[in-house]
Amino acid sequence: MTLFLVETTLNNTENKQQVEVITAEIAKNHQILEVQVAEDFSKAYYIIQSEQAPTLDVENVTVDLVKEVRLVGKPAEEVNEAVNYLVEWEIPANITMDQYLTRKKNNSVRYEEVPEVHFSRTYVCEDMTKCLCFYEAPDEAAVKRAREAVQTPITSLTKLAE
């Protein structure tokens, strides 16, 4: 099966229970590998396993993006590891998947320079437009230091709900 990132805007969603209802509705028709939600409950990021690009028709959910992704850093069986920050990075057009993976492998040792931050996993869009990197960190500043250590910019940084 293929992994798909489905980025959504959650309309009129204010708490964890509402997100759980939405996620249960999505799970009726889709195999969800992972879901991460912004701390303010405005956005949700679903990783769905499917043979084809999933479509969501759920009340109070606007689909912003659907892309095929590749999981890097963890096997799919281990994605339940707790994270509290999401970094999105729009990958420059001239970088190939092989170049990205080589760069990531070579730079990942630099995370040791920021021991309070734990890198967990990345989902890289197969079309090489962006990636989502998940971290466990004490605060945004620590995540920014980790990104500087691995010499990779941040397009956006989101605190995730617990």
C-alpha cells in the first residue's frame, strides 16, 4: 500500500474530542497510519495507507493537500512515538529524492548538537515539493536550533496537540 499525506483545515473544531469524532469518521473508509493535530485544533495532518489517493467527505473538514509520501526515519510500525512539533519544509526544486536522502543521512548525526531535541520521523512527498519532520522538544527555540544544526530551513513550525 501507498502512504498519502492528507493536510486538512478543521472548521469549527475546538477540542480533542471533536478531532476524535472527525478521525473516527475518516477511519470508517480509510486506514489511518497517523494523525497529528495543531495545538489550536485548526489543522490536522493524516497519513493514510491506501491503494489510491484518498478523498475525504467529512463535515467540518476542508482538504488542503493530498500527496503521496515516503516515511523516513522510522518503520511504519513505530510511528506511534510521541511528538510535539511539526516542521514543514518546501524542498527546493533542484533536489532529487536520492540527494535528499543522502543529505538527510549525512546531516542527521548533527542532531547530537542539540540533545534536548529528539528527531522522530519525516514524511517526504514523492514529488519532492515538501517534507514534514516530527520532533519531541521542550520548545520552538530548541527545534529551530536542531534545524540549524542539520542545516535545513523551516517553512513553517507547528506546535502539536497532546
